[in-house]
Amino acid sequence: MVDEMLEKARIFSEELASRYGCRIAAAALYGSRVAGYAKPSSDVDVLLIFEKHPKGLLYVYEEFGGLPFSVLTVDRRLFEYDLEKSALGEFVAGRLLTPFIPIVGGDYLRGCSVRFKKKVVLEALLNLESEYPEVYTEFRIKPEYFLLEKLWRRARMYPPVKYSYTRMLSEGLRDRNLPLMMEGFMEALKQLEEEGVVRFEDGYVVPVKRLGRRTNKVLSVFKSIERATRAYIVHGYAGRSVSPMKVAWEFASKILRETGSSENMELERPEHYIYLPSELGYSSLFERLSPEKVVETLEPFRGFKVVSVEKLGGVLNFVDLLTLRRNGETRRIVVKRFKDWYGFKWFPLSIWTVGVQKFALKGKTRMLREYSAFMRLSRWGLPSPKVLHVDLADKLLFTEYIEGRSFSDVLKRFFSGLEPEKPLESCRLVGRTMAEIHNRGMTLGDPNPNNIRVSDGTIYFLDLEQSSMGGDRSWDLAELLYFTGHMTISHDKAEEFALSILEGYLEVGDPETVRRVAEPKYLRVFTLVTPPNVLLAINRVCKSAPTPRKL
């Protein structure tokens, strides 16, 4: 049956080429009869590409050999312009997303399919980089994401295609059609791997190279709308040789078939094909799970029950400590919910630190910064709590609980005179650990003593929602030194504290970073919280920048 249809399509294509005085560059069957959801009355859809087509773009609706044909004829250069630049709103090139059977010029069509799908992949990667810059290179993406993301975007902006997409990927047809639709994508991804843009890891696509072109989300939406508008216009123009009612009915019938169908006509969400790695596996990007459900699904915690939930930190932090028990064994997990702080926590501080330090306010951004910071520290072999699960939909981050003492508590005992010597070793370790992180290009953003934990001689920097690659290393030191100064009124104690921090920092860190902390722009930020005599004492220590200790 297919062979007979192919032969009739070939003969009819040659007849049309003769009619318009053109040479056939390529031709292919596509649509419902190829994808397997056609009715007996369905058209035989043909894409027919001519060299120097006098009509440029034209639909031909005719019966031939007892079959109703719907032939979309297009000039080759116009087709390739749509392929590369979306000149026709991808009205023609978009057909390469679906299964097709070449009639003429199979190699050319397959090459065009790869070129088009490579562009689709790059656009999807660019959107991901713009939307999630903090974790772009952490993503683990199933290759199907790139197809589904494109189908979803086209269906949302150009509804006539939604019926076709949902039918060809419906139960019973998905296993047949999806591999055909993915062929060009896999070749495109292999090319991008050779170019160093992505790499493959256990069947997942991992972004490697940042594309370096940040795009505004609103502009991306407008670009999609522009393509859809062009597609609507081109659809009408291509059908100019037939009755306007014919074109309108073809356009509307696809939407009517969708609304009149009893089947689920929703496309699969592409977000379900993006993952973020954790210590315990991969977390689906938008999978919503309650803390109790997360505990049930994580392998090391199977069989544990949540026996208590304790609030950690202040009222603005939304951090819970979950205590789990199983047969007398106890585990603890930290669950942090990231709210948007346009109201009161970071906004006033952002105003006060303008020109010195810029704080992230959006919950999603802060969560992804903290997640990526913990993952980087772990890869570098530096102390970090293990990331157990990440939930982007609800902005939840699950990490292991670090036993030990808050650095703030350690300093309280030092400044009060209860422990005059021992805390200074912790100060040295804090300074050294900060320098080790800085040496790898990462800054902490908010390293106040409440966000640092001392555990058996190991220093953990927590609450890294303001961290970043790059950033101002001197700000990190300035906040740690000047802000901590508010805990004492003794300039002597402040000097001892600062000297110990800097001694550790300069064991491996850059003296210039220390000297810059003495600049007035850092000093003035903390004039409202730290006694003047303490600020000046710490400032003098930074100006003198001790000589690094020999290891």
C-alpha cells in the first residue's frame, strides 16, 4: 500500500514539475498517512521542493490515481531560507519534525532535517542557559526533550499543528514514530558534541559550552509569536490557488478534530525530560513531591519515617530539619524552601550595598545558586553538605544535615572570654577554606558566621544562595570580618579575630584580596551594625596584610 502510494506521489510530483516548468530538488510523503493515524478520506500529504519555482510557494489540492493529494510546493531557496532563518515561520521546515518518507532527494532531505534540528537544539539550549544560568552546565537532558520542547512551543503558538503532534505521539503510535522523529536530532547532537557544545553521559545530553548570548525571556516569546504570525500568513498565501473556504476549512478542521476527540490531546511536557544530578541520582526538574514522599523515594532512606520537623534559623529562612527514624537508626535532612525576597530580607540590604554587592532576590535564582555551589564544592573535594534532592517547581532543596557548631556560637565564646584560644584555630580554618574556594573561581556572597559550621575541625560554608562563579572575593572577606565585628565592642578581640582569619586566608589566598577589604566602599556598608572602634581595628589589620605563613 505504501509502495503504491509512493509511486503515485512520484508520478504526480513529476507531472506538477512539468506543469510549472521546474526541476524537482526533493520530495517526500509526510502527514497522517505516514505517521499512522490517517482516515480513509485523509489527504496524501506531499512536500515538493522545486528548483526556481515560479510560484515560490503554493498548495495544490487534486485527486490523482484515485487518491486525494495535498501537495505543498516550494522553491528550494525559499525552503532553505525557512530552514535557516524561519523566514516562513517554519511553516515548511517544520514538517521535517515529523516522520517523512523521501520520494526524491532522500540524502538532501535528511541533511536538511539535521540542519533544522541542530538549529532547534541550539535554540533550546540558549533558552535553558538564559532561564537557568546558574545550573545550565549541571543539566542532564534526555534527547527527546529537544523534540518535545519544539513541538510544545509550536503547538502553543500555532494550534493547527497540535492535533497532528498529539496523534502521532499517542499510545500505540509513539513507539513507531518517536525514533523516526529523533533521527535528525541524534545526528545534530553528535555534531554538537564534536563541536564541544554538549557531551553525552549515560544517555543524557550535558551542556558543556555556554553559548554566550543571553536572551530575554520576553523577547524569546515575541520571537515565537513572530514565527507563528508568519506561519498563519504563509498558510493563507500558499492556498491562494484554491477556494479560501478550502484553506479555512483545512485550518479549522485540525482544531475541531482536537476539541472533538475523546482522547487526551495534551502533548507530553518537555520539562519532564530535564534532570539535575544529586548525590543520590537525578531529580526531574519539575516533579512535585512532598518531603515525606521524597524520603520514601530516596534509596538510602527507604523505610525511614519522619518523626519530627524542627524550624532552623530565623522566621524568614523557611528551613526545616526533618528527623527520620527506622529501627532505632536516626537520620536528619535539611529542607529549605526559597521564597522571593522582594519584600524585606534582601531588598533593604540590596539598596544599602548598591555599588558594592548585588544580591539575588528571586527564590528560583537563589535556590539554583545554592544547589550549584554545593555540587561544585563536592566535585572539588571541598567540604559541602550532600544534595539529596532538588524540586524546582516548589523551590525546595534537600540536603544532608551537618552536625557540629555554628561558627557564630564559637565566636560568642571567644568574644565573651569563655574560650580565649581554641576558637582562633577555627578562625584560621575558616579563612583558609574561604581562600581554597576563591582559588577555584567561586565566591560565597553571604559568608556571615551564622552561615558557617564547624564540624570536627572541618569548615562548612552553608546558605550559599548568594554564591556565584566570579564575583567579588574581597566582599566575602569584608562581610566575614566587618559584619562579625558587631559581636564585640573590644577592638583587641576584633584584631585577634581578624588576624586569625587572615592568617588562614593568606596560607593559600591572594594578599591583594585582603588589602582591597580596607577600601572605604566596603567599610561604609557595615557602619550601621558594627561599632566604629571595631571597624577601624579590623580595617587596620587588613591594611597591614600579614605575610603568608610558610607551610
